[in-house]
Amino acid sequence: LHRNASVQIENSYAAMAGGGMKVDSLDTFADARLEIVNATSKGSGGGIMVANAVQIRPNATIVVRDTVSGSAGGSIHVGALLLSENGTLQVSNGSAPASFGGCIFAGTVESNATLLAVSDCNAGSAGGGLYVKQSLSVNGVLRTTRTRAAVTGSSVFVSGGDTRVASLEMNTVLGPGAAVAVTAENIVRLDSVELIGAEGAMFELVTNPGGEVMVESLNVVVNEKFRKSAASRVSAGSHSISMVCDCGEAWHGGCLAATEETDEGAEIRCTSCPLPRSNNRT
């Protein structure tokens, strides 16, 4: 899209892929805006199907909402998602009820924007908010709100490459599996994580035997649906996690972060305390 261009697509349908748009590549320049609303595809990409890369340049905006796909990527299916500083991507109410990536399915994601946000996303398999095949790099905030996956990665699922996220915020994560599920080649680095209202485990982070998992700050606010029996798992050559469990209004007592070493790696849980304590314990 050229500078200052504005395109709006509504109430569209595709018998194959790309309910609103199907292209080989998409480049949006400064002040351009693309909006796709109420789109459906029988194949991948309920709103947009891009075989190669989507480039969102500074001050450009893409909005995709109210979309459904029959295959992967309820809102967007893309080879590579490249979001520049001050670029904007707004994705909401996406559903892939029979596949991966409730809102976004991408080969790779690289975001230098202040915020990358998805909300109200549902996947019939893995990756309720985002499903990333190769690598995930976010230098700003990645925020998911009200996401669900039937299997795992109810917020974010990454199946390869390396994962680096400066700030990950998840609010209301539904489904039996882990909120964040990552299988990386070498590195999983999450600088700051906030998880509010997860039904299943907090995370499942796995690397190759020589790899490293590092979570510098993890704050978990549990609620009444939090399943104490759902253990989070870390399996890597080395790992370091700094974690706080916060009971919020779920229990009158506090809760603790408990760690247990197993043959498959370290299992981590938030557990309720029998006596009244401060809500914050490490």
C-alpha cells in the first residue's frame, strides 16, 4: 500500500485461502491503512493470506477483525510478519476452529513496534493467539487477551528457531495446555512476563540439550479456574526463572512457587498455602 492509501474490505468470503485478501507479499508504507472486517475462508487465513512477508512500516496500520478460517490462521496466515517501530497491527476476534493460530499463523515474527496485540482468539489445535513456526522476536510488548487453544500454547505457540520477547502480557488464557509453549533450537528468553487468569499450565519451554531458557521476571496471578495440578515444564541445557505467584482474589491465603526436578526437566507450580500469608511469595 502506498503512502496515505486507505483500503477497507468488509463481508468477504474465499472458497480457498485469504478470506479478505490473498497476495504473495504485502508492504504498507507510512500513513497507509488496511482494514479487513468480517471475512471467512475455507482454507488458511480468514482475513489475509500472504505467501511471503507482510511489512508494516512506521505509521502504517493493518486492522483485521471478525474473521474465521477453515485451516490455519483465523485472521492472518503469513510467511513472515515484520512490524516496524511505530507500525500498528490490530487483530481481534479471529478463529481457526479446526486448526492452528486462532488469530495469527506465521513462519516468523519480528516486531520492533511498541505493542503487538491480539484479542478474542480461538484455535482448535495449538496457538490460541499466535502460532509461529520458526522464530519469534518481539522488542516491545506482545499482549494477548482472551485467547484459547484446545491443545496447548493457548496464548502463544512457537515450534522452532529461537524465541526472544521483551515483554509478554497475557490476560485470560483458556484451554487445558500451557499458556506459552515453545520448542526452540537454542534460546528462549522472556524478559518480562505477566500472566493473569490461566486455566492450564503457565508454560512449557523446551530447547535442544545445549540450549538455554531464561525468564527474568514472571508474575502469575491465579484465579479460581487455575488448575493446581497442571505443572509448567522447562527442559533445556540450563534455565533461570525468577517467578512470583500472586493469589489475587482466588484464595484468602498466599501461594508459593514450587519446583520439582524430574527426568524430563523441571516442573513448576503455583501452590496455595495452608496459612494466611502475603499474596506475594517467591
